Amino acid sequence: MPPTSLKSAAPWRAPFHSQVSKLSMPAFTISTIHDDPMKTTTSPPVTAVRPQPRARTVVFRGFWGELPANPHNPAPRNPQYWQSEVLCITTDVRMAKVDELGGDENGGGGLFEAVFWMPDTMTQWRIRGRGYFLGQDADDDVDKCSLVRDQVQSRMWRASSEEGQECRQGLEESSETDRATKLWSWAREVTAHFGNLSPMMRGSFRNPAPGTALSSGPGRKGLGQGQSVEDLHDALARENFRVVLLVPDEVDYVDLSDSSKAKRWLYTIDGGEWGAQELWP
């Protein structure tokens, strides 16, 4: 269940959301730490771990609980009941960044840094925190899902919009049966993210495992490039599909719109409260 306590939005969220919403393609760079095994020069040699940076371009899919409206998305939607400061991307569970963010079997929890450059406003956002994963089992009562829900719940609050108020009133007035179908569902939100992708993008989760040798073939039966998936519950595609939830602990914001007077702020969270400090850029 999402939280029932009220919480206000982080002070950086409104300007960030305003700027990212104006991007024609809200792509950004996310970096993680890859543990690269290496042999030492000692005698006998032993295997050691050498941390290596890894970065890639991904697409911002909105804040958790606030998937943007899409008339082409056939998935059932949750009521617009919650808002959050948790950024979302989607990924294939077989990609390297999953292990670098703590591993799907653990629900994640690894460190990330996300970098957004907004050319129209000449601003840069560097968002640091921990990344978590949810799949089709998001509502299950298992340790990894409970961990993720707990981490994300702490960054959610009731929507203050008129639509959010109407949703709450409807839930309070409905019967127990109606409430069961209307209540906000984590798994429904994950499926809505899957449905928000085009059929060809959904089909990419039936591709051969990313990064494996082409000479080894596609792998298990049903894998192959160029597939189109209409079924929102396609077993093979959903097995590989994950929503990555980026929970921020620090936001570094630089405003270069006035070259003669650049500005910079550092937002950090402590005990559930965000603080801001203005810095020299």
C-alpha cells in the first residue's frame, strides 16, 4: 500500500519538472559503478575487484505514480492519487546496470548519478541517490518487493490536484468490493509503464540477452530481434521488463542562463526533510 501520511514536494521538484517537461526527448545520462574483476600481479595471483564507471543514455519516463497520459497506452491506469520525487526509467533485467544497481534479486539499492542538460534554459541537474527495481511481482509479499515499496513510499505524498481529491473521496465512499478494484496498485503501475511503450519497444524485451556474443545465437526459444508485442502480459517480455526507480538523496542544480551571474544550489535530504544551500557555481 502507498503511504497515508501527507508530505510536501521537494523544493527542487517544480523547477525540474517544468524544465524536463519541455524537452522533446527527455533523455539523460545515468552513471553507475561496475565491479570489474582483475587478476593481481601477486604470486600466486588472486582475483580482485576494480570499480569502473559506466554511463549510458536513458529516457526519463516520469515520476513514479504520475505516468504521463498517453492515448496509445492500452494498460489500465491507477487513479491519480499519489505524487512522488522518484524518477523512473525502464530497463531489461539482463542489462549490466541492473547488477551495478544492486541486482534484481535484492531489489537494487546501488548508487547512481543522473545528469540532465536543459538547453533551452541553460541549466544542468545532477541527481544522486539509489536505484531500485520493480517487475510484474511488485505487489507480492516478498522481501525484495517490500524493501523497494518501503524506500519509494517514503518519497510519495497525496496528490493535491482536484483529480486526486476526487479519487480519495471516491475511495472513501465506495464499497469494499469497489475499493479493491480502485485502490492504487504497484503492479498496475508497472504494467502501465510497459503499456506506455510502443509494441516494437515492448518486443525489445524479447531480444537476445544484451551484450552476449552474436555467434552464440539468440538463446532460449522465443528470443529474437524485431518482434512486436501487443499483449501487456506477454510472459517472456514481462519476465525481462523492469521499472527502475531512482530515489534521490542529493540534487545539484546549476543555472547558466545569465553568463555574468551563474547560480548553483545543492539540495540534500535529512530525516525526510529537504534542505538547500546556495553554492558558487
